[in-house]
Amino acid sequence: MMTFLPILLFLHVMAAVVWVGGMFFAYLCLRPVAGQVLDPPSRLRLWRGVFERFFRWVWVALVLILLSGGAMMARVGMASAPPNWHLMAGIGVVMAAIFLFVFFGPYPVLRRAVDAGEWPIAGAALNRIRQAVGINLALGLLNVAVATLGRMAG
């Protein structure tokens, strides 16, 4: 009998790589350089475009993570799932909530403010996004540790 667990695990890990890796690159590589070489209006326009593309991928990743993780958890049974799976799921739900806050909160403000040339408002929205992404990046890296090190502890 063919099992779909390897396919589910592959989709789950790839989606996490896209989301967490994208945050890592944006936060630790792109953000510092953009701040050094671009004037505020150019930097804000850049982030508007980056988020527009990246957030599409985050939606795909989020759906894949939730569906694949839920399917794997259902396959083994909630009671039989290792403790680190439950911790990963909890952290993932918090990460999803933070992303939803960003997507429906400061991100539309950033888009509208950049389009209207209202740079102080756009800057404040970008700062809120930066803070939320920093938290989500830390949670995402913690989840990688829970996923890998938790397997060894169980």
C-alpha cells in the first residue's frame, strides 16, 4: 500500500523553506542593504513590490503547511503524534495569525500610503511589518529547531 506521508512531508518542508527562508532573506539581507542605499520613497516602493510578490508565496506556503501538517497529524492520530508535532502545530498557528495580522493590517496601509506618496504613513506601516516579520522569523527558526531536534529527543 502506497503511503502519502513522504509526499506530505516534502510539501510541508518545502513550504516552510519558502516562508522562513524568504523572511530570513528579507529581514537579514535585503532590509539592511535597502536601508543603506535607497532613499525612503524608493525603499518604500521596493518593499511594496517585494511584499506583493512574497505574500502570494506565503499564502501558498501557509495553505500547504496547514493541509500537509493536518493530514500527517490525522494519519498518525492526534494522540499518537509526537510531542514536537503538537508544539510545531501551535507555533505554526501563531505564525499564521501574525501573517494574517500583517496581511490585513499594516500591509494594506503600506500599499495605499506608497501609492499616494504618503511616506511617513508608509514608513510607520513598514515598521509594524518589520516587527511582525522579526517575530515570525524567530518563531519559524524555533519551529525548525523543534522539527529537527525534537525528533532526536522523542
